[in-house]
Amino acid sequence: MLCETPDDESLVARATAGDVAAFESLIRRYEKPVFRMIWQMTTHRQTTEDLAQETFVKAFRSLDRFDSGRGSFSTWLYTIARNLCRNAHRKVVQFPVLKLRDEEFSDEGTPGENAERREDFQRLDEALNQLEEPFRTSFILAVVEEFPLAEVAAIEGVAVGTVKSRVSRAKEHLRTFLKSSTPID
């Protein structure tokens, strides 16, 4: 007999009724995507871990206020994570956005090519850190994390057209910056 995986809404209903295992299922389902999103927006691993944990604690404490009529659980959860990142960002002036993982380069290219790629990502981080907050967040969610524009709009609390505009302006800023900047020595 095949066991069907419960959808988010039924897990939320069970968790709201006191079923801790149901909330643990939601954590297992979303811990990696939430961690990855926060990782793209924070300073380092410890900050990411702290904010991811805080996201789930805050979600658990606020679960009774989740309204499926206003959006999906995942959108609500990513909104919590985004808000926590914004609050953390206010405390830190700049932070790397596009983190490189060593495994991304382990089997690709020569050491020189990998070093050049890392420099390119550092220049892109520098450009992204110059973007104003709403443009940076929309760009990261839509382009880096590849969320659908409608979900980015729901997370950001704006219209889809606003997200498109922000992403477009972010791309233009990045193009201009990267054309005018010199490679890092």
C-alpha cells in the first residue's frame, strides 16, 4: 500500500491542532529551500543557520495566524525568512549574495579557471550589494533562487509587475556595473 504524502495545508491543520510531528514534516520539507534562500542573503553559515532556525520557530509560534486563503504555506514561510533576513541586513552593511560552494568547482576546469570564476562571483556580489533592498531581494528570489514571479510577488507583498520591474532594473544595474568595473586583482 502506497502512503500518500500529505499536502502543506493538511500538515498545517494538524500542527495547529497540536500534532508536533506534522510540523516536523513541514520542517523536513522546507528546511533545505529555506536554508538555501537565506544562505544567498546572509553573511556566513552561522548566520544562515540561526535565521533558518528562527524562521521555523517564528512560523511555529504564528501557525494559528496562517491563512491559506491569502497564499500558500511556502509563500508565508519564505516571507518570514525574507523579513528576518532584512532585519539582519539592517545590522550588517554588506554581505555576499552569490556564495560559491567548493563542490561546484571540484570537478570543473583548471585551478586558474576556477579562480577566475570566483573573481567573477566576487564582482557580482559587489554589484548586488550596491542594489537597494527591494531590487536585491527580488533579483535573488526570481533569478538566483528561480522562484516563480507570482510567488516572489506574494513574498514581497507587491504586484507581479513590480517584481518584473525590480528584476529588470537590477539586471540593468548589474550589466552597467560589470561593464565598468575592472577585474579584481
